[in-house]
Amino acid sequence: MNNKQRSEFLYKAAWESLAEAGFSFKREAWGLTVRRCQEAIELGLSGVLAFLGVHYPKNHDQAVLLLRILESQGVKLADDRKKIESISADLSRKRGPALHQEEGYDKETAMMAVDNAKWVLGKTKEINQKLIEVLVKR
């Protein structure tokens, strides 16, 4: 599997996790909704890393490494950088407690997780386009 194929595979898995989050949300399983949204973000950001040829599976918060690499490649994200980093870190912290029902997440928290996951996954498409533009210029 080449980098592009792995990236596409991870994006597909990210959107599948987001769909599962929607299913959990409809069933009022707030903790699982939060968990699936975190997985979607992790997979989406991993998809960008895979496109770059980076495999970094040991950490659930992929944002820090990805953003550092993007900056080194000349890909500027302006205000989106902080938002991606914040969302990824927040949901990474909630990941374990959400799965083990150690935190009582509510509907509003779950809805925010869904909205944030959709936003980050949308940004991954934009990031890939910026990467293609930067790489073509080289």
C-alpha cells in the first residue's frame, strides 16, 4: 500500500467513525459519541500524516506532530491551527473516560464533539489540497 492509498483508507475509516458517532448520538449514547468523534479526528489527521509518509500510531493526539510537519513544509493554517490542536487535545483527553463511562457526558458535549469532528475532517481535505499545491511547486 502506498502513501496515497493508506491516506485514502484512513480517511474512509475516519468518516465511518463519524457515521458511527451519529448512530451513537441518535441512541443517546453520549460517551460513545464522544469516543467515536475522537477516533474520527485521529484517523483523519493520521490520513494527512500518511499522505506525507509519516506513520505515528502511538499517540491518540495526532495534531501536534502533524501541525509541526505542515509548518516545516510551508503549509500555513493560520487560526485553524489552534482550533485543530485544541479540538484534538480535548477529545483525546475525553477518549478513555468516554469509553469506560467514567465521565457523564451529556447531549451538548456529544453534539459539540460531532460538530468539531465534522469541522476537522473537512479541514483535512483542505490541508491535503494545500499539500498538493506546495509539493507541485517544488
